[in-house]
Amino acid sequence: MSTTTLNDPASWSKPDPMSDPKSLERGFRSKRFAHVRELIEASVARTGRADILDLGGTESYWVIGADYLKSLGDRVSITMVNNEEAPDAVGAQFTNILGDGCAPDLFAGRQFDIVHSNSVIEHVGERDKMKAFADNVRRLGRNYYVQTPNYWFPLEPHFRVVGFQYLPLAVRAGLMRRFNIGFFPRAKTAEEAWDNVREVRLLDRRMMREFFPDADIRMEKVAGLNKSIMAVKRAD
């Protein structure tokens, strides 16, 4: 990639690895879906259906399990909650709702068979927000699956720079002002640069165990290194 491309926001296009069935990212996500399918199968076997709450999810994510979900038909429903308006759901199994995954009154008095969240908790804010998000997961789901990138994996997945997460915030913000980095175009203002780097707070295994004490903490490995962390609770 040329320096001009790195410096020119107009030349930047947001990476979309999930659109390529052969991409590494799509492959990793598809393999991780085995943990989600485990929970769905258990719920369907136990009650005949699986009502799923997906915090911060999108309908496009579930393409990785499309054939399996299709085979279950109306025995599966997936409610997706996001804090920004989302397009109307296309599939009959899906519903989009505007809401805050950290709000203590989210779906008050209701519980789902499964709460699902993929690469969201690292975006919700400071530690108190992460805890509020985790508390909702545990309150709302008889079973749950929460995945997040591992802080200690060398390649930062949002900015796609090795060791980016270990740099001081000021250095990260300075780089954002100079270059197109990963999923972010070059920031037009210092405020935008700081917002970008503050928006991602990676977690480690210790934090995930703290937030999800009743879960089985599972690690996704790549070349012997822990790439991402999954908190999985299966009630039965």
C-alpha cells in the first residue's frame, strides 16, 4: 500500500472480510459458531425452540449458520438490539430493536433462552459499562455466549496493526490523524481521532472471568496464541 493511500481518506474503503466466504475472519467466525450451535441445539432439545437475544448483532452475522437456522424454521427467533437504527430485518426469524445493551431496564422481567454477543463488549465503554453489559447478559439469558478479541493477541483486530493496543492513547490518536488504519479512515480532527481509539477497549481473560463468573471461559487459538475469548454458559 502506498503512502498516498495510507494518508488519503478518499482512497480508503472499509474492509469487509465477512463478505468473502474464504476470508480468514469468516473462517474463524464460522468455527466459533460451533459454540453457539451447541447452545441452540440444547435449547431446542429441551423446550422445542430457542429464543435468542443478540446484543449488538446484525442479521448478516448469522449467515455463518444460515443452513442450520433454516432447518429449524420458526423454532428459532433472533432479536437484535443496537443503539443505532438498523435496517428492517429481512429473514422471518429476525427482529431489530433500538436499545441500549447496558441499560438496567432492558427487557425488564423477561428472559431469553440464549443471549448472544459477538465482538461488542469491547465497544460499550469504560469498565462500569462493561460490567453493566455483562450483568444484562447474565440477567437476560438462561444460557449465553459472549465473544471478544483477546487483549494479549499481538494483532489488534479493529485497527489491524500489530501491537497497536499496547501504544499510549496519545500515540494511537496521533497515528489516526495521519493514516487510514484498519476499519477507520484517517481522522479529520483530533476529537475524531481520540474518539476512535477510545471506542475500543480490549479485554483479557481475567476481565472476562470477572464479568462472567458463572461461565466456562474458552479460548480461540491461532498458531498457539489466544486470539479471542468466549464466555459460554449452558444452564443444563
